Amino acid sequence: MASILQRWRMAQAPSVINVTVNTGDASTQVLNMKAKELYQTQDNLQAVVNFLANSIAQLPLKVYVRDGEDERRRDRDSAAAQTIWRPNADQTSFEFIRALAIEYFVCGCVYVWILPDADSESSQQLRIVPSEWIQSGTKKMPYAPDTIRICTTNGGTAFDVPREEFVQFRTYSVGSPGGFLSPISALRNTLTEQVEAGRFRRQLWKSSGRLNAQIIRPKDVAPWTNEQRDNFVTMFRQAWGSGGSKAGSIPVMEDGMEIKPFSTSFKESEWSQSVILSREAVAAAYGVNPSLIWHSNTQTYASSKDNARALYAECLGPVIQMLQQRINAFLLPKLGADPNTYVEFDLAEKLKGSFEEQAAIMQTATGRPWMTVDEARAYMNLPKLPDGQGEGLVVPLNVEVGGQANPGNDYDYPGQENQGKKLIPCGCKSCKTTEELRIKGKSDKEDDESVNTVLKSFFKRQKRSVIPKIGADSSDFWDAERWNKELAEDLQPVLQKIADKHGESTADELGSEYVTEKTEGYIKKAAQKRAEKINNDTLTAIEKALASGKKAAKPNKPVVEDEEEEDDEDIVEHVFDVRENATERLALAAAGAIASFAITEATHQAISEGAPRVVGKIVEKEWITGENARASHLAMNGERVPIDADFSNGQHWPGEDIGDPDESCGCNCTTEVVISSK
């Protein structure tokens, strides 16, 4: 049996054997024109197909290796990755994908033949076998061919290629799962009209007269003989017909003859109606918006951006998904790729916005600068700065991992020096505005009770588990990982509900939309941090009580030193009783902190959306001290800072869950957003 490369050379070699090749579905033929000829001659069809093929080919086709469920790494070195990058010695990846897409969109079917690379015994190459090369004698199978018989149209020797050596990309043909159907078949009638219209126009322009007119001779003149009439017609056509010496000039008639113009109702003769294959019809057959290819007077900048993004989401999305899946399922295994290897078109290259939009989104998403100076210089094709000057990121104060001043915060606070900030307003009449919109970030009774219910239930469940282990003298009576996880999972949905309630209320007042998804990450982290703090306090109280051998004193009741020592179980049970009695205070602090967060976040979202009640206004937040507040918080009462700045204690809002525990624990202060026109 001939080798694969030998068969490839046989396909291209001249031969005396005359082979009839299959031209695909007969429905793609229009007036004896094949799909290829229609693509080559119909400008609108070619414009749509080229646009779609180029749009797919310009997407980078990247190879990845999956490591587990959530990790992946880029593969550039494997044989499969190298073949995808350079399919053969004649084509780049872009050219190969473009050719494959054109063949697919025109004929509805394309075969990729996998051959050894002539330059390397260890690598392979990919070659596109057009459907017109597939011989009509190929055995048809119900779903897919086991072999294909290939012969080029220049009379090469026909030969068979087994399924192991090719991958088929095809459309679906109703009632024939093993066949294929070209999208051009849906345009058969329209294409027929287009071809006929073109023929009519060519005949019109090749006729003797360039004017839509007729020559009239008076009825009372001597009639012409047949020879005279033929001579006049011949002379006129030679002079004023196509290519005539007087074409385009005005003829001078004799013997009283007149030239009278006329018009026909045949729309084929009208230039504005000459293209029967309308742009909309071709675009509809391929599911693409015509305004992406041809200019439209009704198109705006906003609509063009939306249309461009919809191209890859709705129009090309199914085709791209089909290509990816067939490459992953059929082509990569034949290239010897690892089972965890897969390809993916990088849609992010086309769907992402401008650099300015990306920078703003990434800044908001990370809460900090996200490029070093060296990375920015590399983006502009500039060298790195010497001595590592361009390394590292600037981390603002309001970022959990940071500790340096927020460059965006230009306020100075009483008692804090060298912060590079200005003093807060003094509160006098001249500093106040006549019109202020104030939004309170304070939890209500329903919020507090919902958190209180969760905490009481948790402490009861925790007590039932811990006390028996204490009685059994178990040294590992405390499972911190379990309790932190359980309490965080109990708190998260309740805190999310509180945040949504106050966030949506604030958004309604500001005339904006509140996006819950933007808060879910913070709420989850806040629930975890608060769960850890509550459980740490409980464990500390238990260890302290066990060490002293005494029950923990109830509030406002001193410990009696000469009381007898209690059993460990009684001591721990009393600790949990005290903790259960403190749930109202803990709930008030948790709900209040989330309410303050929600109104602040909703205000940020309103500013980003350009809500009417914040545009052109001064947007600030004010610290409102709660009951029995610590001295430092009492001194902060009425302190007002910009909405994106920190308060003087470094908190974004009172009771911030992921902030400094010394400032947030037990804090029942609240926040008010203040919007003024000054």
C-alpha cells in the first residue's frame, strides 16, 4: 500500500486517467454553476463569506493542558501545539483556519488530511481537502465515511484515505446524517435571479445602442429596401455601439428620423436594482448583521460596538464551538496529544473593550493598580527601567494587603500628622449646603433579629457538640475549621439579604440599578472574617474559664474568689449561656456593618453608571457614632470624607468586617451617605 506522502503526490501528479469528481450537494448548483463558481463571481456572497472567515481566523487558536478542574497551562512546545501553530510548510495558522472556514461556508463540508511532515519524521502536517476533490465513487455511510476517495480536478490518480487519516467538518443535512448542505442552497432562487440579471445587463450594454431609445422614420418618406435598412443598422452600431468611434456622442439623423427615448419596467435593467441577490438575503443565510459588512445610514457608534460583539456571541459562536469541539474530539487525538490537552479560540481578544475600558474595569476589580511600570513600558515596546525601578505595585491603604497611604484620599484628619491630607469641614454654617440628600446605613429590627436567630441557633448546636467532648476529657474538643465554615455558611445568606435590601433601597433613591453580583465576593469574605472572630472569642472564653476553674462572671456581677471549683462541663455550658445572651449585641454589630457597606457600595455603583442624582454632585460619607461607643469613635462623630476615602481610623465604614479588628469589633456606629450640590 502506498505511503501517505506518496498518495499525496499521486493526487497532484498529472495522469491520463479521466476522473469525474463530486461537486457536493446538487442544490448548490445554479444554472450549472458550482458553489465555488458562485463564490468567485457573486460579490455579495464573497463579501459575507470572506468577512466571516477572516473574523474566525484572526482569533488566536491556543492550546492548553488542563491540570485539575480549575487550573490550566498554555502549551506551546508539544507536537500537537506546534502543528496547530504551523499546520504545514505552506500555511500559517491564520491562513489554514481561513481556508477551512471559506470551504465550510461555501461548500458546507471540508476534510482535513493528517500527513507526516516531509521535513521531519516525528511531526505531522495538516492539509485541507476540498469537497470538490472527493470522488463520486466514495462509499457513502449512514453517518460518516470510513474512507474518502481523493482526486484533484487536474487529473491526478484517485486513491482512498481511511478515516484514521482525516477529520471532517460539515454542516447537517436534514434526513441525511451522513451528508452535508451548503448554506448557498438556501439562496438558490435568489442566486438564479442574480445570475440572470447579470446576463441581461451584459446583453444590454453589448447591444448596438447605449441609450434606451428607438429611431423612428416618418411614414411618408420612401421606404427602405432590406439592404438599405441593414446597412444603416450596421453603420449605426459600428459608430455608436459598444466600442464605436462615436460612442457617447449625439447622433445626427437624416430624412426626418427621430430618436425617442423609452424606459422599460424590467427591474433588471435598472442599475439600483441590478443586484437581485440583496445584501440582506445573503447576510440572513449566514446569520450575520449586514451593517457589519456594509455601511448603513442608521448605524451609530454604540450600535456598531454592540453589533461587533454580537458577531462573536450569536453569529460565529456556534461555528467556533463546532470547530473547537471537533478539533478537541477528533483532530488532537490523531496528533498524539495528551488527553488533557484542548484548543480554544481566544475570544477575549475581540470581546474585550478598548484599553481605557479594560484599565478602568481592572482597576475596579482589583481595587489597586494592576500593572507595574516595567509592564506598562513593555506594552509600549519600551525597555525596563534600570536597577529594578519599575518593579512592584503601589498598594493603597484601603486594600487589605496594603499599608501605605491611598493616593486617591486627599483628606487630613485631626490628630494625624504627615498624612498629606486636608482637614475635614468644621461643621459651621458656611461649610454646610442648603440642599443635602442623606441616606442612612443603619440596620433595622428585622435585620438584627435575622442575624440574632442565626447566632443563637449556632451557639446551641456548638454547645451540644463541644460539651460532651469536654466531659470525655478530649484534648481536641474544638474543631476551628468546622465551626468557622459552618458559621460563615449560616451568616452569608442572611448578610447578603441585608446588603441587597439596603443596596436596592439606596439605588432606587439615586436613580440607578443595584448589581448584587458585585457584592457577593465581599459578603462571603465578611461572613468568614466575622465567623472567625466570633469563634475565636468563644474559644478564648472557654480556655480562660477552664484555666481558672470558675464559671465566667455574668455582666456586672463580680467573680467570687472563694467559690468552689466547678466541673468542666458546667463551666463550658455557662460560657455558652453567656455567649447566647450576647447574640443581640453581636447581631447588631454585624447587621449594622453590612448596612453601611451596602449604601456605600450602591453609591459607588450609581457613580459608575452616571446616575442623575450623583452626577456633578459632591458625594461624601459621614460617621455617626452609636451608643456606648469607644472614646476614639465618639471623637469621630460627624466626621465626613469623600465616598472613596477612608475615615480617620482607616475604616471604610463602621464595623468593617475585613478591617482592623481593634476598630471594628463590637462597633455599633453607622454611616450616612451625604450628597450635596456645593
